[in-house]
Amino acid sequence: MERLQRVLAAHGVASRRKAEELITAGRVTVDGQVVRELGVRVDPQRQEIRVDGKRLRPERRRYIMLNKPPGYITTVSDERGRRTVMDLVQVPERVVPAGRLDRPTAGLLLLTNDGELLFRITHPRYELEKEYEVLVDGHPPPAVLDQLRRGVTVDGERVVPDQVRPLRIEEAGTVLRIVIHEGRNRIVRRMMERVGYPVLKLTRTRVGPIHVRGVPLGAWRDLTPGEVTQLLEAVGLDPASAGRPLPEPGRRSAPGGRRGEERRSGPARRGDRRGGPETGPRERFGRGRGGERGARRPPGRGDRRPGGGRQDDRGERGGPPA
């Protein structure tokens, strides 16, 4: 939901100040009702807004994946003049990041102008998984990996990953796959510091059913209609009934184009103790409101444990970076 005067200005009706004058003069209606009060919040995608009887045309919904490079701030603008992810994704629609990645972190960042989807991606209720490839300093032994799977305490709060799996050994250290829901600031880095293996490089590879593979670092593309459907279903939204027109496929850019206690709804659960490949089907990438079934996972991944958890990023709609 946005302030009405901001919506008018963003749609090119008038400047912000002139838009306020239009509202107080009674020239603006929302769902057929005259609005004269400033600060009223509206949803331009779901409500009919008219100025002097002429309807504002809603923006086309846009669903974008960006392979964020290190060194960019995840925000729409930065008063200190630092590079932001919006320098890489320049589109006419007013998309914003769905969550945050901190400045040194690379990988998948979703951007959209779908307000309900933004809310659900960033809210812990919907349990959307976030998957990371983590290069750590040194070679953690199986006992340390088991410690991570059982959960570690960070600033007095218990953090239990959904998966911790070694992927490969590199000259600089060990690459792990870590899957979490947790929603605190720099939680993956702080978990690894807690067990004595600091992070050298952090890359987010997946958000729910959406994987960054195939998108070069610094590039972006629109989600395909199938990916949009999977993502909406993963957070309990029905694409057919939500009034969400699917995006036009095929749009893309070239690289460089223009926070105690364990935060889960139930008691702490033990992590997957196996260091090698897991067996058994995974049921879903996330659960919607009331446990609605989410999108199916690809075969060959490990079993997911039920239970709540905070999101690992709440981004432009609030919350810490990963």
C-alpha cells in the first residue's frame, strides 16, 4: 500500500505537491469515493483510482531476477551515492527488491511491483527457503557440520538451518550449501563465525523455487510465466484468482546493465546430519497461509522439516540483509 499522492506522482499525473492539491480539491476518487484526505494509502493494482474521472492505468506486474554482484547496496536509492541494485535494473515499472543481500554478498535477488508477493516473500509466516553457497575459511570437520545442523546460538537466539551440506574443497577453503529461513542480519556469516569458520564468499543461489542458474553476474531477466506461477504458489497465492497478469517472457539484460531463542513456531529441530547427498523427495519450497501447498521441488533433494522460521531477508519492505 502506498500513499495516494505518491501513486499519482509515480504515474505521471502531477508532481507530488500538485497531486496533493488535486486530492484536497476533491478531484480524485478511489473505488468511486472522493478522497480529500492526504496520506490515504491505496493499492493501485487492486483499486480503481480516477483523477477528474479518468482512470489511472495500473502498471503491468513485473517479476525480475537479478544476479547481484558484490559491491551493490540493496535499496532503491542511496543518499550517500553508493551503487544500488537499481543501477543494474532500470525498467519503467516501479519494482523494488524483495528482501536484501548485504553489500559483499552476491547472487539471486528478486524484484517486483507485486505488493502482496513482496509481503509474502519477506514474511516468516510463509517459510520460503533461501539457499546459499558459502565459501568458508578452512575445512570444517564432520563434527562442526553436525553442530551446525543441530543448531547454533547467535546473540542468544537458536538458529537451525534446514540443510548444511559440503559441496567441494577449494584452495581457499570449503564450499558449503546452507538452506535457511532465518531472518536476522547477516545470519549465515554470523553462524559460521560462531563455529570458527568465517565466510570468505557468500552467494545466494535460490529463493523458494527460483534458481539463479543461467543468469550471469550483474545481469537480470524477467521470470518466465511458469516461474511466476511456481513462486506465487510457493507463498500460497493462486495465480488464476489473484488477478495477476503473467509477464511477457524473454526480457533480460546484459551484465552491468543500466536479527535469544530459536525463531521458529515450534521447538528446535535437529538438522540433517548427513554430510553427503540426501535421499527422499522434498515436499515444497514454502507453505502459504494456513499451510497451503507450495510449488513442488525438483527431485533428488533432501527432505524438508516442517516448522516455522523467519525469513532471511525482509528488504526494501523492511528487515536485515543476508
